Amino acid sequence: MKLDNILKIIENMTLLDLNNLVKIMENKYKFDNNFSLKKDNNREEKDDLEKSKFYSINLLDFGKNKISVIKIVKDLNNIGLKDAKNLVESCPVILKKAIDYKLANTLKENLESVGAKIELLRDE
């Protein structure tokens, strides 16, 4: 049977090959692999409500790459290098207040990518 042969081929593929296969299928058949067959409307509404609030970025720990964290904090708050260093070294500290969810999450990912431990706090 053809499906058995296809499954055997897929089972022997590496993750990189599988990833490339998915990308090719997305492009060829014009679909997004982030879909779900079963929708939970209540969950989607709750997610939208959560994302509509404002958040603060709390720096819990700067990790091993303090210089990179200082550079990001300097650019984030438009402050000098010395002020950014003092702010980072005084953690736990709120780095930025009242920003939307999308920006807060992006900044969190950027800071975590250089080793910082970040907590998003929903503003009231």
C-alpha cells in the first residue's frame, strides 16, 4: 500500500528533513501548519482578553551575559550605559511598565535569549 511506504520514508527522515518537508507542503498547498481542527472559542476569547491588558517587565536575574542585558535595557529605556548598568544590577527590578502584551512578550524573549530571567506582570 502506498501509505505504508510513505510512512516508512517519513519514519526514517531526520528532523531537519521533516521540517523542510512541512515548509515545502505549506508553500505548495498554501496552508499554515498552526491550525487546529477543534476550536475552543472560550479559550480564544480569554487569550484575547489577556493580551489586551498592559504588562510590566520584571528582571529577576541578569544571568551570565550581563553586558548584553545592559545593552538591551539601555536601548529599551533610552538611558545611558551607567544608568542601565545600575538598573540591571539592582534586580529584581521593573524594567518597563504599561506596555502591550505583544511588545512585552517580544522584549521578554529578547532578554531571555541572552540569559536573563524575566517575569511578565500584568498591570492593574
